[in-house]
Amino acid sequence: MAAYFQSRCGLPQCVGAIDGSHIPILAPQDCHSDYFNQKGWHSIILQGVVDGRGLFWSVFTGMPGSLHDARVLRLSTLWELVDHGCLFPECTSNIGGVDAGFYILGDSAYALQSWLMKPFPDTGRLTAGQQVYNWKISRARVVVENAFRRLKDRWRCLLKRNDSDVSLVKSMVLACRALHNLCETHGEEYNNKWSHTVQGTRSLANAELLLADPELLLADPELLLADMQLLLANAELLLACTLPLLQFLALKFPVEVCLPLI
């Protein structure tokens, strides 16, 4: 794994990239507010680490959507393995006069660790070397973003709200991850057109969320009203949403209607 990252991105000793992704769910009856994420809907978090080819070698899922990525990492089995010294073998390489062990790449959401590298904060005063480093980190991390995209493009059940019990959703996510690795390993066809409909699928899912809970409209209007053209094209869903939405707005923002006297 390290050789692949070094040859492709010029990052010696790098063995993976980590990121998190939200999986939409129906609000659980217990502690439902914990699952309400910053995007304005309920979810569980899928944390994944991939190698240079986009294969997941570590996954952790089921944490409530309100948790920060760094907090999810600390609660994960990955952190536990690091804590016990069981994650990476004792193998170092001299990099710029420093003996560096294996590490993974994270974005600015994660805390810097000896085994987790992240970009320098862009304060506007980065040196040329720091800018090059950030560019290499960003370029290498594309692999985990692409892996999540391909995972959800293939298994669309991860894109729309899942009304199953949270424990079952977790099992479904893990199954999709295993199938993703099988497809990628065996060179199964991936159609780039699949990703073109992801935003549209999310818009339809947002409309379904709005139908279930109109209060979400106030929480994140941009999220729920994205891609209205697609929603208008789906007449059945549009009709289903219109009346509940109008009723909600009438109750939320009552106005007096004055009819002219004739």
C-alpha cells in the first residue's frame, strides 16, 4: 500500500486516506436528536479508510450523525488498534532526517497524530514547501472521496433515507462496503453516468424528508429546495409534497387576507 501512494503521489510511508460520510436514516425513537446532523437531517456516520486503489481496509459505522469526524475516529476500532500499537507494523523510513512510520491522510477535521497527517491551516502565510505539502495531501485524498462516490453510486440504498432499524442499516452499510471491494477488485464495470444522477437522487430524498417533517425547511432551505427542476419533473412526488407544505407554511406564517369590497 505504501509503495502505491509513493509512486502515485510522492508520499512515502502513506498507507491510506480517511474520511466520513453520512447515511440518511429515519429518526430513531430513542435519542433522535443525537442523529440530527449539521446538514439538517438524521443520519449515521460511515467512517472509512481506503488504500491507493480505493479499497476500504477499515470501516466503522453507526455513530449518530451529530458527532464530529474527529470524535467518531476516537470512538472507532481504528483508534483502539492504534492505542494498543496493533495498527501498523514497526517499520520506519528516513524522511528528511526523521524516522517516520506508516500513516494515513485526513482533512482539517481531524487532529494531527504521529500516524495521521493533515494539511497545514491556510493562514495566507504558508511557505512554498507547506503549499506543496498541502497540494500533495489534497491530491492523494481524492482517492477516499472517489471511493465513497463509487460506493454510493453502485448501492443507491445509501443515498436515500433508510427506514430500517439503525442496527440493520449498519449491517447494510457493511455489506455494501464488502460488495464495493469485490466489484473494484474484480474490475466490475462502473458507469460514470451513475454519478450524474446522484444530486437528483438526493433532491428526491430531500423532498421525501420534507414530506415527513416540514420543519426541516427552516433548518436548511438550500438543502431541501436543491434541484427544484428535478422535483418539478416528478409530478407524483410534487403533488404529494405540495399540500403538506402549504399547510405547514400557513400554520407557521399566518397572514390576514383582505378581499376588496365590490
